[in-house]
Amino acid sequence: MSDTVQPAVSGVEIVLDSVTKNYPGQRDPAVENVSMTIPAGETVVLVGPSGCGKTTTMRMINRLIEPSSGTITIGGENAATVNPDRLRRGIGYSIQQAGLFPHLTVAKNVATVPGLIGWDRTRIGERVDEMLDLVGLDPGAFRDRYPRQLSGGQQQRVGVARALAADPPVLLMDEPFGAVDPITRGLLQDELLRLQAELRKTIVFVTHDFNEAVKLGDRIAVLGDRSRILQYDTPAAILAEPADATVAGFVGADAALKQLTLTRVEDVELGDCPTALDTDPPETLRAAIAASDQDFGLVLDAQRRPIRWVTQPQLALAKSLRDVGTAVGEGISPRSTLQEALEALLADSTANAVVTGRRGVYAGLITIDTLVAHLSAIRSAHAGNGSA
């Protein structure tokens, strides 16, 4: 357990009590009698098949869709008694394909809600730059661009910045990363996890992707028809013990591998291997490898960033470490999941995933033994709980 002090929770509790939505001309409700409590400062993911009512459920929170019956309270206040415009200005909203205004610059998109609630120009300008920096976009480079000048991933980052600009306690996210490629999607997921660790908003996130739900959610609500809650629990609990066959179908046959999504690289002990700078003589690395129980090492640049794998045979004839070995693949960060580490090590010729910290500095290795040991510990823990 980390001793790091957690930032204060800035989100508020949301409670849905017997919430139902009926549409005229339809025999069955779109959402029927949903009750759940979404804790302050947590990310709760609504996951279920297309058409099950998960987006309708989420949109009733900010009254983009009005409930037919039941109550929704946000921070103890009945949402039905709040002016809809005031309610929505206090709730961030991020959707698929960002939903940016195409005729407005990035800065004006981000400034939308602060402008509506009356912030002065100086405060808005400072907040725009702060939000762009927060989501990893250089304000000087992106402030005056238009959405059409951005990649899909950049547009989604701007969408998140806009949703957070007025510092709302609640953020609703409707499949926000569904329209981008898998690599960009993973990066955006990581960015959201980083932001949430810093901001601790109450986030309601809709997806049909169970892997995304496991990665992002503090809790997952698996929904069936009419948003009937099949199981509402932590990702670890759902993976370990699905409530019924339908939930088990969402979990899939690779539940053990999905467990790797629940742990981050920073939470396990890293491996290591001999290293040397590319300015060192080959003999230095050769001796380090000979003194270890491994048959390979890493060449680092002057900033201690990994650049090449080398083996003893490759070193035998080498006159310099600048031109020997095999290029290192893309590294993983301490915030990466063990599942992402598995994908990285399977793609690497040495079956190791290189972990790099701030500014790409070498931090250690994840090996297949690391992952096997972690899964064995999980199985042991579940067996112990079952026999208790």
C-alpha cells in the first residue's frame, strides 16, 4: 500500500432511486426501476450490450433525458428541483468523437461553460491554458487551432478539457474513446486514469467494452435489458465471481488475463538486467553480463534511456556499444497495466518489457515470471477467501 497522500475528493455522491424511463408508444420501459449509489470521487462504469439503456440511464443524471419516475440526487440535492441549465453547467459531459463546435477554436471550445457561468476573460484564459496543459496539450501550440486541425485523440483530449473547465464535481462520459484507434484509445484511457488520480471527480462512464470497464472503473455496473443491474461491484469481485451466466459472458473465458488489467506496473517488483552507457567500453557490459544470471544486457544513452539489447555473442566482437545489438521496442510506464506489459513483452525479441520512468529513464523490466507470480498470488488469495 502506498504512503502517498491522496488528493481531496472533489466529486459528490450520486444516488439513483427507482429511476424509470417510459417512452410514448413503447410497451416496455427503456429503463426500469434502477437503483444504485455512485460514491463521491469514484469512477463507475456502466457496461452492457447496445440498446440496454445504459446511455439513457446516464443522460437522466443531467436531465438531457427526463426520468418518468424515481429520483436522482446529486450531492444530496434532488436533480429534478434544479434548473436544468444550472444543473448541466455543474456537470461535465464528454461524448464519442468529442462533440466540439467546429467553428470555434480549441480555446473557445474549452471556454464554453466558464463563459456561460460568467467568469471574466482573464480567469477564462488562465483556465483554458491550465486545462489544455492538464490533458497534455501545449496551450501555445493548440489554443488557436480548430477541431478539423486536430487528430481524433487530440479532439478527445480537448473534449475532456472542455468538460472539466468549470471544475464540475461530476463528469459524464458516453463512450468517449470509442471512435479512435486501439493505440490512441489506450493512451486516452491512461490519461483519464492520471487525471482522476489527481482530481478525484465522480465519473459515470458508459461503454460496451468490458476490458475498458475493468481498466477504468472503481466499480462496474453490468446492465441487462432496460438497465436492469445484473451485478454492481468492483472489477476484481466481478472477475473473480460473476453473478450469473450473462455476466460471465461479459467477463469471457480470459478472466485470469483480465486480472492483469487491475494491477499497474508500479505495484509490482521490477526485474533488472546488466546495463551500460553507449559511451562505455564493451568490456564493461560483457563483464556485468558474465557476473549475472542473464545472457543479455541493455545499452543506455547519456540520459539513461534504453536504446538496444545486446547479447554476449554480439559483444564478443564489438569495438563500441554505439552500433551493437537490437533496438529496444516501445517501453511501458509505471502507470501501465500488467496486461499492457504482457502485450509489450510478447512483442519484444527478448520476451522482456522495458519499464521507463520520467523522461524515458530506464527503471527496470517486467518478465513473464513477474506476471505468472502475480496471477498465482491472485489465485491463492481467492482460494484463501473461499475457504475462510
